[in-house]
Amino acid sequence: MSPGQTHQKHLCSISIHPDESLLVELRERQTTESGRAKLRERVSVEHTLAHISQWQGDQARYIGLRKNLFDLRRMAVVHNLHVLARMSETHAGEISHLTNPQSA
């Protein structure tokens, strides 16, 4: 056997992803400042949707679009209330400091 030759019984194949051009474009966008800013926006939206999806589950709770849309909006309100509660907990010290300046 000469150098560079191998004895393979199984051949390997390589295929290109059907959306390879899109994936290349998305990778290029990551390298620009505006592309990274868009990704940061997208991350917060996807994080919110993931929370709602985790609470609601994979299946519709009700029969009919109208009731399920109401349920989705209800869950969005609950998520917003969670965010507001978390914000008030983290900024409670700052707010009390601003309302009582003589205690500082």
C-alpha cells in the first residue's frame, strides 16, 4: 500500500444543506455591528416566546382560534407581570433610596 491510500469498505458522502446560502448570509451578518444588534433584539423576543411556550405547552388548550388567541394573550400578560415583578425586586433598593434621601 502506498502512502495516502486507505482501505475503506464504506464510502462517505457529503451533502450541502438546502439552505446553505441562507446560513452563510446569517453567519456574515453576525460579523457586522448592525447584525449583532439585530441578534440581540431577536434573543430577547425568542426568550419571551420560550417562556410562554414553556407555560402553555405544545397543544392548544381550547377548541377554536378565538379562545386560543385569548389564552395566548393571557399568558403574555402573565409574562409581563413576571417581568415587572422581577424589575421591581432588582430596583427596589434604588427606588427606596430615591424616595428617602435623608436615610442615605
